Amino acid sequence: MSIQYPLIMVNFKTYSESTGANALAIARYAEQVSKEYGARIAVALQPADILRVTAAVGIPVFAQHVDAEKPGSHTGYVTPESVKEAGACGALVNHSEHRLRLDIIEDTIKRCRSLGLLTCTCANSSLVGKSLAALEPDMIAVEPPELIGSGISVSKAKPEVISESVKAIRSVSRNVRPLCGAGITTGEDVSSSIRLGAEGVLVASGVVKAKDPKAVLIDFAKALHA
Ligand code: G3P
């Protein structure tokens, strides 16, 4: 599964509205909107929902986290091999709600790369984003933690974080796609993020907790090339 940009990545997190059968329902909306509007939409799922969704829809599916443990005598971890077998094409790494030590981030990116899994590494600031760019994940999503879940979009409240992050990440590596996230709920939030240089957005509650998730995805899709 190839990824194209600009990308809308919907992180389902552990919301009940996006778990189990609900995860499949929203993933189906994402596939429909992706087809109807030519928008690139990916979803990031809990481990137990990956196979259910990849078996039913043809959009890129990411794990929300993977552990760098190698196959063997380890208990209770989610290995990159397991999510790849379930049909995932990549993983989020170091999300603000699941932070990792830098050495573990490095190991995780290397393990995913060795298996052909894409990595969307998350950063809480443009400086952390710049540091992570040296590890050359496929994407870096910069998200100010205080805006996550707030409904106040990073593109409105802190547009400089987006423009500074894009510049900082690209100053280290042109191979890393800069994304942004936190508080994004409207098409205008998406289009302004793209105008500021982001090559995609990482969103969650604006879609998952919406009364009409498909309508929000359509609004986002239209905004990608506005
Ligand atoms: O992974 C994206 C997420 O952290 C942003 O959350 O609810 O502000 O879109 P939200």
C-alpha cells in the first residue's frame, strides 16, 4: 500500500466511538470519501481492530503504537511483525499519549523500516520534531499537547508551530514528510495547515466524536486541495 500526500491520518485512539464494529464503520466512511473525493485518508487503530479493518477496506491502516521487542520470549507487547501480519502498512511512534525514550524511538523506526512498515513519529514541539528528523521516519507529526482534544486547532492557535516545524524538519532531512495535528475539526483547519507547509494532518476527536464522521471527512477531503 503506497501512501500519497497530502494525507489525512485519523487516529481512532481508544474512543468507544471508534473501537470494534465502530472502528470498521468509520474506516468504511474513510474509504468511501477517499474514493469519492480522491483524498488520501489513513486510519490508526488499536491492535485488536487492525485485521478486522484491513480485511474489509482498502485504505492504509496504521497501528497506534508498536514495541521494538524482537520475536521471542516477551509477553504483552505488540510487535511490528504482528501488525504487519494483520495488514497494517505502518505505525504511529511516540504519540503524545504514548511517549517513548529516544533510544526506543530509534529502535522502533529501525525495526519498522526493516519490515517495510511506514513510521509516523509524533513530536510535541518543532524542536523535538527537528531532533526526530535525524532518525528519518517517513513522517513526523508535530502536535502541541495542550491543544490535543481541545477543538482549538493548531493552525489557528499556533500557526507558527506548523511553519517552524516544516522548516526545522526539512533542514535536517528532505525525506521526512512533516504533518501537524491537535484540535483540527474543520476543512479550514486542514487547508490552513497545508498552506503553512504541512503535508498532512493527524486528527482524532474532530472525526471520531463527530455526530456525522463522514460529513467531517468530506469537509476535510475538499479542503486538501482548496
Ligand atoms: O493523533 C492525533 C491527536 O493527538 C489529535 O487529537 O482530538 O485534537 O484531533 P485531536
